[in-house]
Amino acid sequence: MPGEGGILKKTRNPLLIGILLVIADSFFFSLMSLMVRLSGDLPTMEKAFFRNAIATVVALVILARSDEKFHVKKGSLPGLLLRSVFGTIGLCCNFWAVDHIGLADANILNKMSPFFAMLFSIWILGEVPNAIEVLTLIVAFIGAAFVVKPTMGAAMLPALVGLISGCGAGIAYTFVRKLGKKGERGPVIVAFFSVFSCLLTLPFMIADFQPMSAKQLILLILAGAFAAGGQFTITAAYKFAPAKTISVFDYSQVLFASLWGFLLFDELPDHLSVIGYVIIISMAVLKWLYTLRQSREES
């Protein structure tokens, strides 16, 4: 008899399931950002440590139950280290931005990561973007400028840090792709990053530790749980449909973040930010449609 997964794929639309799982992933990560904001004025490194501590436990349990356990493929260590360094930078900058600008602004700037990944893939993977990809890259950065609103003062610092979070995430994602091409397992990449992030943020947390209330601790545990939920759903999504066909739906996270910001903090993005959102998401959709067209022509 066919396995349960085979029956599921035969009786349901795999593409639709993949899209719904990506939207669920976006929902979970928007809740992670919300929990980080609700946890109050705790130091960023303290928030990052507790968020990663939950992910570390989950990832190590998954690895311990796998056939290869904690085995790392030969030659993967440099990529794992660089993925973890830039991923941690992106995470910490995102958490700091979430505390200093609107949730929607912080999320859309973090979602510049695919465009940064395209840029850094030139050096890391040797992939040269074509004319359409260069166009989407340039216009997306113009959209980001509407959100950042460059000025000569310190007012733009929080948005700039949010953009740096997208850069860190984009570079990290590029190294994940490089590791994947070498055959490194996903749970190894997640576990290495989670452990590395905990070790890196621990000294900063100890040096600037602020006692937490029970409510704050619960909120940070929930942040870690929602992040783990997001990782599980995005992994499941790509088992039903390839990333190139469904990844654009990850931008629904901006819609969820806008909703939480409006309902809980009375945040309404200004007209410049909205223009930036439209430009960035439009370029993501354009790149998505172009990739789908290329795939059809090659098949």
C-alpha cells in the first residue's frame, strides 16, 4: 500500500498545500516578532539567546533521533561558521529593529534578504544575475530607501539596522544554499546555527543581564516556539512544492506584522513606507513570475 505521504499528495493539490504551509510559516514568524516586541525593554542579546535556546533544544533532539546523529560532512565547517555568523548578525539586528520601528517596517526590511542573497551569490556561489534579476534588485533597493528614509541624522538608524538584518539573513541564506549543494543536512545547519548563536550571545547577555518577569520569560519561550514552528512549516512546504514556485508567499509575513502592529500598538505605516512595501513586494512577484517562466521554457 502507498505510504501516507503518497496518499496525501494524490488526494490533495501539492502546490496548494505548499502555499498554505508557507503562509503558515509567515504567520509563525510574525508571531515571533510580536512576542519579541511584547517582551518589553529587555536587552536584544538576552532576547536573542532565549529565542535560540528553544531552537537549539528542538534541533538537537531532531538530530539525536536521526540515523547520522551529529555527523557533519567533510568540508562543511567553514560554510556552517559563516552561515551562523551572518545569521546571528541578521537575527540580532532584526530583534533590535523590531523594538525601535514599526513591526511592518522591520519585517519588510528583513524580507530584503532574497535580494541581498542574489547580490552575494555572485561572490559566494559564482552565480551572475541576468538583466531581469539586476532590474528587480535595483528597484527593490529603491523601495527599501522609501522605508529607511535616508537622512543625515540618527533618526534613520533603526531602519538602517533593519536593512542590515535583511543583509545578514540574505548572506546566511546563500551559505545555506551552498551547504545544501554539498549535501549537508538541514537539521545540521539549523542545529549548528542555533548552538553558535547561543554561545555568541551568552557573554553579552551575562554582561548586561536584566532579570525577567514570569510574563517576559513566557513571551520569549513563545518566541522560540513560534520560530521553531516556522522552521518546521517551511521545511514541510518545500517537500510539497519547490521554493521557486511558492517562496513569494513568504511576503505575507508583512501583512500579518502590519495587522499585529495596528491592533496592538496602533501602528500605521506612513505613505512612504507603504510605497516601499509595494515596490519591494512587486519586485519579488516579478522575479517569481520570471523564474516560473524560465522553468517552463527549460522543461
